Amino acid sequence: MGAIKESVGEVAHRGDDHPWVRHAARAGMAAYGVVNLLIGWLALQLALGDQSGKADSSGALHELAKQPLGAALVWAVAVGMLLLVVWRTVEVVVDHEWGAGVKAVIYAAIGISAIKVAVGEGSKGGTDSWTAQLMSLPGGQLLVGAVGVAIIGYALKQVHKGWTEGFREDLESEGQRGDLGSAYVTLGKIGYVAKGVAVGVVGGLFVWAAWEHQAKKSGGLDVALQTVLDAPAGPVLLFVIALGIVCYGAFCLVRAKHLDT
């Protein structure tokens, strides 16, 4: 019992440098990479005319569930995402990395979605349903608009982080120093920009929904990518974004491999 208390105390003191947290982060980052690879694949299919699957985390998880041992794989993703939540929460509480809180919310949403898919409830509800609930509150229209602006701000930060290779600082804080490799950095650069653009469209949909006072105008990543597809030269634009998301997924997998080095 004393050893357990000492180890827990060490976790609290060292934060995300503790081996337990590092191993959790590594497993979670690998799961996140798989989800993004599947989202990118579904987005590529959408760009090529196949609209049978939703190009978002829910669609990716449903696609994973169709594979051999699919239920076990989805549960593994759920556990991995929740482990990432633990990692980011430790960063917030111990290291005061407040930006990690936003990431923890994103990871938690994917983890909850994975649990719903695993138990057969993944198709229930939608982004527009909770947007409608939010809009029905006093000042709800402004709240929805504020959510959209916040999402756009986050998206712009991701694009900037990719374009300027600012993600190198995150990698260095994880102990990945020295030569990261040009291919590794290129995957991150393309991936961050592509994900930022896609998320920015999501934010734009929320602002549009608030402006029109129509919850159905909002949508998640799948609706955002469909919006890109419907734009002039949409299939080409979506194809490029999809390849970028695939790069981001591959970047996450490589990042997971080196996380505890």
C-alpha cells in the first residue's frame, strides 16, 4: 500500500513525465492516429463519389466495427482516447497547460462516441440536435455563434501551428529532441493544416447556424467535408484535405512511437 501511495504521489509531482502517463499517452495517440486515418480514408471515398459512410470520428468507428474483431478494436480505441484524456488532464492540473483542456474535451468526445458505437448506440443524435438545445436557451443564438467563433479560432491555431511547424515545440516538450526527420515533420505540417481547414469549416457552419437561427445549418466534420465537396472544384479540394487528414493520422502514429523516448 505504501508503494502505491508513493507511486501515485510521484505521478502527481512529475505530471506527464511519469512512465504511467507516458504509456497511456502513447496508447491513446496510436488510437487517435487510427481514427484519423479512417476519417481520411472515408473523406477520400467521399471525394471519389462514394457517400455511403460518414467522414467523421463516428463514421470511422463504425467502419472499424465492421472489421474482424471490430468490437474489440472499437473498445480499444475508446480506452485509448480516455487514456489521452488522462494525459491531457494531468497536463492541465499539474503543469497548468490550459490548452490541453481543449484537447481533452475533443478526445473525450471521440472516446464517448467509441463507447456508443461499441454498445450499438453510435447512430443516435447528431450535432444539430444539441445545437438546437443550445439555441433554445436564453441567448442561445449568441452561444452557438460563440461556439463557432471559438472553433474557428482553434482551427486557425492549428493551421498556424502546421504552417510554421510550431508543433515541434509540442514534440520537444514530450522529450522528442534532436533530428525529428523530414518525413515526420512534413506529415505533421500537412496534417495540421488540413485538419485546421476542416475544423474551420465546422466552425463556419456553427456561425452560419447562429446567423440564420437554424440549428440544422450546423454540423460536424462530416457535414463540413460535404460542404467542401459541394463548393466549386469541391472534389479536388476535398481530395487534398482528405490526404492531409491521412497524413495527420500517420503523424499521430509516428508520434505515439516516439512519445516515451
